[in-house]
Amino acid sequence: MSTERESLDVDVLIVGAGPAGLSAAYHLAGLVEKHNQSDHPKKLDELTIAVVEKGSEVGAHQLSGAVIDPISLKKLIPDFVEKGCPLASPVHGDEVLFFTSQAALKLPYVPPPMQQHGNYIMSLSNFVKWLAPMVEEKGVMLLPGFAGDSVLIEGDTVSGVRMIDRGVNKKGEHKSNYQPGEDIKAKITFFCDGTYGNLTNQVLDRLKLSEGRNVQTFATGVKEIWELAPGKCRTGHVTHTMGWPLKTDTFGGGFIYHMNDNLASIGLVVGLDYANPTLDIHAEFQRFKTHPTVKALLEGGRMTSYGAKTIPEGGWFALPRLAANGMMLCGDAAGMVNVPKLKGIHYAIEAGMLAAETALQALLDEDFSARKLGAYEEKVQQSFIGKDLFATRYFKEYFHGNFYVGLMKAGISFFTGGSFPAGSGKLPPDWKGLQPLKSTSEMPKPAFDKALTFNKLDDIYVSGTTHEEDQPCHLVVKDLDLCVSRCTEEYGNPCQHFCPANVYNMIMDDVSGKQSLLVNAPNCVHCKTCDIKDPYRNILWKVPEGGGGPNYVNL
């Protein structure tokens, strides 16, 4: 049993093998290859690029709707279709439906931001699984199962990442297979660890990268893949819904994307600024499927996969500084999502490429300062990412309070280029949105018939989620007494509801008659809703041992 911490030195370390991280690695390796073939006097022949990924394999933790705008993919890999990119289908038709509990009204006109012509339906997990071997072919080290525990910072400079220790039991004791996490040191570290990434949060805090910016706000999306009965799949068709089952004070909506092979991607996204502490996003999604329109589509089919993730929705005003000494932020980790268009994958790819271009020049100049890497932030602001986010800068604020007022404001804003109506540019953190239990009514829960609707444990089973059981709990509840006192009385323990994976349960001791909180950490799908929405900031999501978590298929 070794207790000595190993150290690995690389030139560029990329955290997260999602679309941002893999695109950055692929593009940078290609730029270096092209540079070394040029007549430039300085070569980068020995350059090492490493990508660490906490999932058991590349793609295991990747989930999105997903409809992709191919604008950046065409730049990254111009012949992506010929190379077999696993696109389910080009979009052949789209619609927006307004739901009441029993009816569906089709909007006569699809709002421009939601028009999908020229886009592709795909599985994000399948996409990154396709991209990963091409990244490796360019000489990049891909390291799945490597979970980053802490950021290495020397003074005000990021110097790499320490991986989590493996082989530690629930009590924090070393097991026979104990292995200290490696220190991977780099000249430049790209943080592409997704929504509310644990390492990104560390650099945001320690380097004060969000100082003077708005707080980030989020939504949680839950999703299932269904194999539809023969004749029901309209391959290439996109449906978005608004209205029922969500109330007018709740931001969100549903989606149905018809893929190939009789598969459909179906889900519900809910803004985490909601007020009712008993709102259960998973339950609302199950109710969504009982709508006559959705039920008719799914009858005779079978559910094959499930997953959940959070989505950054703060937009322009919540973007942190994107570069500091020795580091850059890309994709969801930086909050790069266009909420009205419901898209972020093309931003992740574009940002990864822009970061790679900045890194190449920094490597040639041997200058990894914030001044040098700050060119990346300028590139992002001047790209369509910055222009899109600035034009929609007040979008989420419009919907804070009433969904339909928000729709009206958003429509006006589109035709004024985002300049009117103006907002304050400020939104409270999502956890402040909860109202006390006594001022709300309990949200309805559907019956779970295990054919159309499923409880959380049924869905978790098909998510492929597994964790090493004998390890420290990665969901740290700071004050358990608070859970059974103030939280029970004031909010009715909302963690039982907002977690889409049945991690948190209040149980009653038959002998003492007292309640306690049971944390089923092995159920966790790494969405991080709990850390974001808990009203007391009492839950801390930490990374578990590498390789643990979901194993998403077609999601």
C-alpha cells in the first residue's frame, strides 16, 4: 500500500471530457501538429495534453436534450457527417405546444429562438464517445475514472489539480487498496467540468472570478429515453411545450425529440428559482407524461434510460472572468448557455476551440499569465457566444415571477435586439426563492404504474448509477440537527422533493419516535441540485471516488 503521492507533469491539463474539454483537446492537438509542420523556428514536439474525466468512461456522465446547432462542429471537424458522427437525425420539423391539463394548443408560429431548421437531434453521451477516440489518435492522454478533488494554486496561479484519494472507507480510514490521488501539474489548466463543477467552484471562490458579477442561476432537467411502438416515431421532429404541469410562477417546459431507431428523448426542465418547497421535478415530469398528447405517444413503448442534470441559466450577467493565471473556463462550467434557444453544446465546442487557440500562443510565448490568457475572454466576447448572451441578457429576469409576463417581455426583447425592456441585471440565488411551507400548498404527486410513470428508484435503476459503497459520503450535510428542526418546520425538508434521485429521505425511528435524515449517496446522479437549492446552504456536493456515478446510454 503506497502512501506517497505521485506527481505527473503535463503542459496542458483539461478537466472534463465533455464537448468543451474534448473539443479543446482535439483542436489544440491539431493546431500544434499544424504548427510543427510550419517553418516557425520554435517547435512544440514534446507537448503533452491530458484530459481527466470523473466518469467510468468518456460519456458516462454526459446528458443533454439534445438538439445541436452544428455551427462550431463544422469548424472543429468539417467532415463530421462523413466521419460517422452519431447524429440521430437532422431536424425535419418543429412545433411549440401550450398544454392545459387535458388539451394541447399548437402555436401558429414557432418563435425564432426556438426554430430548429439546420440543427441535428443527437445523444450527447454518444457524441463524446465518438469524439474521444479521435482525440486520442492525436496523441492526447484521456484518463477516465480520474476525479479531481482540489485545485492546486500557488500564490494566485493555478498549477494543476489533485485527484481524489482512492481506497478510503466510510470512516475515512485507509483500506488495503488505498492510493493517494495524483497531483497533475500543468502550465495551463482548462476547467470544463460542467454545471456547478466542484473544481470550477474552487477557482471561482479562491481567485474571486465572479466578483462584481451576478450570481449564477440554474434549472434542473430530467429526461428519459423511450423506445416507441412501431409507427409512432417521427424521426427528426422536435416538440417543445409550455404550460401544464408547471404553474405560472414556475419557469420551465417540456420537450420531445424524435430520434432514429424508434427512440424518443423526452424530458422536463424547471428553473430552480421556484417557490414551492414541495415541488418535485421528477414527479412533475411523470405527471407531464400523463398528458393525453404525451401518453398517446408513449403507450405501447418502453422506457430505456433516465438521467438528470442542472443547467446554468444566469446568462451574460453571471459570466465569471474566464481566465486567470494558468487557467481558463469553458462551456457549462462558465455558464455558457443560451436559455431562449435551449442550447449550449455549440457554445462549449466554440469556447473549447477559442481556449485552444489562446493556449497555443501562450505556449509559444511561454507566458501563462492572466494578461496573456485573457485574450481568450476577449475572443469569447467577440464571438457569437458573447453576442448571443449579451442580446439575451435580461431573458431569465423577465420570467422571475410570472411565466406569461416573461413570454411577452421576451418577445418584445427579441425584436428590439435585447435592449428593451431593460432589467436590473440582478437575480437572487435560487435557494432564496423558496417560500415557507405554511404559505404554500403541497404539490400533487402522480401514481407510479411502472409502465408510463416511474418512481425515482425505478428511474435510477436504468441510469446505470453505481458508486463504491464503502467510501466517505460525497454529500456532506453540515448540520444534521438543522434538518430535523428548522428545516422540517419551515420548509418540510425540500431535499426529499428536489433531488431527482431519491438520495434524501426523512425517516422515523420506531423506538424513539424521532425523525432523522437518511442520505442514500449511492443513488446520486451528480446533478448537484441539492447544493444549489438547499435553503440553508447546508448541503455540500463533493466529488466521489473516480468512476462512480451514472452510466448514461443514449442520453
